[in-house]
Amino acid sequence: MDLALLGRTLMKLGEAAIPTEGIGAHGTSTQSVIIVAADIRAHPGTPVKDIAARTGFPQSKVSACVARLREAGTVETRTDPADRRRTLITPSPSASPRVAAVRAADIDGVLTRALEDPARLDEVKAALNVLAQHLDPTALARIGG
């Protein structure tokens, strides 16, 4: 199995399923925002510098993604009490309307179009649910990602 190719395919399918109505144009890609959001979920209370080191993105790109996530109500920022020059980013304690819309997005249409055999939709969704159950964003923290 080519895990990198599978990961890229799943990322692109996820991007295609995310509703984009009403979010306007942004200078950051959806993929970058998803990667930064996953890192923040795995490492809550972390500064931009550390997110940049873990993701390999420049700090400016991470800051743009954090701004977009904050605008959507996905993350909160606060000044680090130990170093007032740093900002710490944490997941929001409750889902914003935007997060709820993304979580509720219907993946059936995207998966059906992507499958060679659309009759296997239920089988593929079941496999994805197993993956999601065992490989949530905290899995990245366990491997040092």
C-alpha cells in the first residue's frame, strides 16, 4: 500500500466535501488549514513557532491558517502568561456553526464520484469509519508529527 498516495487522496476527497459557501477568498489552502487544525488538536496550547516546526510550514503560513481557523470559530488564541510575546492556540471548547457545517458535510456524493464502483460506497464508508476511529488527530502526536 502506498500510504502517502492514500493520504493525499483522502485529503483531496475531504477538501472536496467541505462546504465553501460564505467563507470568501483566502490566501491559505484548505489543505494547509486542515493540517494546522489537526496539529492544534494534537498539541493544544501551542505557539505558532512550534506548529511551524511540526508541520514544516513557514510561520507566516501558520499564522494565516490560525487567523482563518479563528475566524471560523475553530480555535482560540491567548497570550502566553510565561512569555507575553507569544500567542498560544487551542481548539475552541465548543463547535462553531462553521465547524458543525464541516462535520455534517455529506461525503456520499464525493465518494460516489471518486469510486470506480459506486455500489461499494457503504463498504468504503465503513472502512473510513474504522480508520477514523483508530487514527484520529492524536495519532500524529504519538508518532511525533
